[in-house]
Amino acid sequence: MTLYEEQKKLVLARLRTLNPDVKLMSGKGDSVSVKDIIEHIENDDPVGKDMIKAQMKMLQILAGV
């Protein structure tokens, strides 16, 4: 499994613990539901890939890496 696939799996597992109707802020200032974010990630579209990058960056910050 590639690093990207591992990151995708981690981000999806984290997002699936949240209420799917909750809105999160995207990097562009828009609010997007968790359900929509998961759909973008599962479809491997550009929005989903950007969300994976943003979530991984946030996790790195939280971990102090």
C-alpha cells in the first residue's frame, strides 16, 4: 500500500467518527459537510486529495511533528 493510500485510509477512518452532517471549513473558506468530504476522498477527485493533504497537515501539527 502506498503512502497516499495509507493517508487516505487514516483520514477516512477519522472522518467516519464524526457526524456526517457536521460542516467543516475547507481551505478556501467554504463549509462542507463531512459526508461530502468523505465522498470527495472516496472518488479521488482534486477536492478529496486537497482534503487529505489538509487533514494530514493538521494531524502533523497536533502531533508536534
